[in-house]
Amino acid sequence: MNLYQLLSQLKPFASTDIALPSYLYGCFRRKSITFFNGLTDETTIVYWFQSASFTIDLRLSDPLNTPILDRQGWLGSTIWDTATQTLSWDIRHSYQLHNQWPEPAKLLPIGNAILEFAPSGAYVEDWRQQANEGLWCGLRIYQAQDINKGVKMPLDGGYIIAGDCVAYAQSRLPTDQAILDKFSTLPATSNVDGITESIFTSYEVSVALTKGKISYSTQSDLVNQQLNLEGFNFDSDGSLFQYKYISGELYKLFFKLDVYQPHFSFITQSPTTNFGINWFNQEQTHLTKRTKVVK
């Protein structure tokens, strides 16, 4: 069965592993990043998907032609620090070999935007919520089994669905990741015998924004193809799995349900005081002449 058929058989559920503010749930597109030196990037393609306890992130300088060594994508467990009101991530492996974004995030919701401030003052990012309402789901991969060999192995990844937007992440097989773990960065692997481009790109992060068609991916050959949501079922113990081909071999991927809300209203407005509301209503004649919702 496909993923949506499987989900229709489940009861609503949400992980309570962390107390993440609900305004962070959903799918966000980065509108811009501004650095301390005045430089601003409004072009790089960046998407952040948030489940109840984990994040999927994709960053590409060009939809189809980002150099293989420059692609960024990862999945990580979300860590919310209530005392400092900061967000950080525990990332086992990512497309890159080093952590390119080491600072925690200070986050401010305003309207349908999340403003992310680096505590050092190095940058601020402007994120825009892409989902309004609909299905909200997170499935986290924790293990894979090679069907032909019968061998089970650790694998990280998962699906996050926010309305019409879907993200999928899948880490490299342990044998491939072990080859790269000997190096500190991807460029350091250049011209090393036995390391092929397919090893780099076997870390997949794909984003589908409409009708399951992949819009952006670390595997550029997947763009404009349908995201594979088939091959799902329940094991005898009730656990969730999907049959999926990886590098030409059939695997069984095992999932933990992180969140499933059949109809969820994603937050697209932020609170203000009565003073703020009254001010806006009083001045809206000139305030709203050129306004629109920007995603």
C-alpha cells in the first residue's frame, strides 16, 4: 500500500520527546539570509521541514546544477532548550561531512515568518511557512534490512509531510559512510581512488511541493519524478516498514511514528497586544495598500 493508505489506518499521535513550540511545525522556505557584513542571499534554495522531534533540511545553490561537493542536506533530532529558548540539532550524519551550521537558533515568530538569529550575530534567516492546513506527519527511519542478505543495519532518515509539502531524507548505507568518515570534508576526498560521485549523492534529501512531484533533491536526477510513497505495510508486531530499492538492491526500511495528525492547522499568524491590533486597524488604510502574503 502507499503511505497515505497506511496512515489512514492509524490513530492521531504526536511524540512528546520534546516540548517544541507549535509555531515551528510545518514546512518553511528560506526567503533570505543576511550576514553581519551586510551581504544578503535571496536566491539559494533552502527548505526546512519540522516534525514533532526531528528536522529535514535541504540547501542548493541551483535547482539542478549545484556542484556535487557543495550540496547540503540533513536530518537531525531537534533539541529545544527551554531555559535559553534556543533550537539546535543532533545530526548523526549529513550529506556534508562537517557541521556547517554549528550555532543554536534564536527564533522569533512574526506573522507567517520565523526569524532565526545566530547568537553570535553572524546572520539572520527569514523563513516562510509554506503549509496552511492539512496532514502533518513524521516517520523516522531507524533501521534497514538487506532483503537478499537478510542483514539488518542502522540507517537514518524519514518522511515529513506538512499539507501538500513532503520531504524525504535517507542517510548513506553504513559501508559508504564509513569510507567518507575518514575525511573531515567532502573536498578532502577529491582524487581519492575508489570514491565515486554516487557515494556522495547516495545521501538523499528530496522535497516535493505539489502532488508528490520532487521539486529539489540532492540527487538531481530525481527532480520532476514522483516521490516514492509505495511499498508500505505493517509488520506482525504492528511496526511500520517500506520496501525500497537502494543502489539497485531491495531493502526493508523500518520506521518509528513521530507524529500523525490527519488535519492540522499550521501557524501563519503571531500574537500581538490589543495596542498592536488597535494600531493596525487604525492605520491599515495606508499600511495595507501594498501588502500581500509572501511565502
